[in-house]
Amino acid sequence: MDVKRTNKGLATPVSLSFLLFSFTILTVTTYYFVMSSVDTKANKVSFTAAKNAMLSLESSIKSIAWSPGSSAVQHFKDYYGTFETEPDARRLLLNLTFGSSNYVVFNSSLGRLKYEMPPADVNQVGWFLRGDKRVIINQSFAGMAQMYIENGEDSQELRLSYRPLAVSYEDSQDGSTVNIVRIYLINLNSSENLWFKGSFRVKARCVNVTVETRNYNFSGEVSFVIVRASVDGDEGTVYLPLSSSGNFTLVKVEVLVCNIRLEEVD
């Protein structure tokens, strides 16, 4: 009888210990699950906030473009990512073809901005927030900005750069029809080399607008010009219509470059 009582007496604390251990494991697991869910939600919020800040920066650049001397300041909070300028990135080669004649009218880097996004369980690689994948456009409504998400070394990166816009129209000079081929470029390569983490402010300033003009006189009729753009291995082509005056075709090519400088704000 004494032995049975002893065994019965031990069963109660052992059961309590097992229940307490099980409850502790359940509590710890629940805690880590909840905290993981909170962290995931916070990361997604930071991811979205970083996108919105970069969209605001692009809107600021758009608002000052083509207005020398104007500037705008964009404030970034701590979105747990890093901002960087790449002045030497995105080398653009522009080539014009009139019949059998070819001319290079631009060969330089346009620069790029990027924000290394905070880690988040969000896969948006390949998404365009502004513009699309076309290297060159001939409709102003398409927008010159290209803002898209790409894979970086450690996380997804939001990248912002600008592509050329090419248009053509007719003008009359001394009784002859002159074709104006105009190419618009927004250039970021005069930006400071910036690298920010945490909260910071950056200024976008329109330094100037430069114009390079070239005149061509082709014998015979040339009905269109092919504008080819090549950037980092990606290529694009647009065809612009031309008009001829009798036995010759006059073309005036204008390359307008808006130089935007990104600077640190003290």
C-alpha cells in the first residue's frame, strides 16, 4: 500500500511538469510565429514606402526637367534599404539611318538611380512602376522615365533611369521643306556619387539644357529616318517620317539634353 501511494504521489508533479513544458513550447512557438508575422508585415510596409518615395523623387525630377536653375528636395525616411546614384551607368548609343547613310549622334552615359529595397516576402522583379521596357519611344505620352524592379546582389532593387524620346515634324525655310528630327534626353550623369542609408534628403537640380544641331542634305527622296538606341545590350528602334522637296531632302537633327544633378542636402 505504501508503494502504490508513493507512485501515485509522483504522477501528479510529473504530469504538471509535462503540461508546463508543453505550454512553454506552445507559448514560445506562438510568440515567434506572431513576431515573424509582424516582421513580415513591417517589411512589406517598408517595401511599399520605399517605392512611393522613389516615385515621388521621379515626379520631382519630372517637374524640374527642362527648367534650368529649378530644383526640388525629396525626403527619404528609414525604409531599411540603401539609396545610390550611378552617374556612369546606362551608356547610350544613338544612331540615325537615312537610306544607306548612318550617323552616330550620341554616345555617352545617362546615369541611373537605385534603391536597394528592404527584405520582404514580395517578388516584384520585372515590374515597371513608370514606363515600360522599350529602350526608345516616339510618343511623349509613353513617358521618358523607366522605373522598374530588378534583382540586385542581396535583394530586389528599384532602378530609375531615362530613355530617349525621338520625334519629327516639318518646317519651312526659304520656300523649302525642312525636316526637324528632335531627340530629347534626360541626363543624370552629372550627379554626385551618393550612398545613403536610413533617413536622408536629396536634391534634384536642373543644371542646364544643351542643344547639338546637325544639318543634312540628301539627294533624292528620303521618306523616313531610323533611330536606333542601344543601352547596356538592350536595343530599340523607331521610324520617323520625312518629307522631300523635289530632288532633295533637308534634315535638321537636334539633340536636346536636360542635365539633372542629384546632390546631398546638408
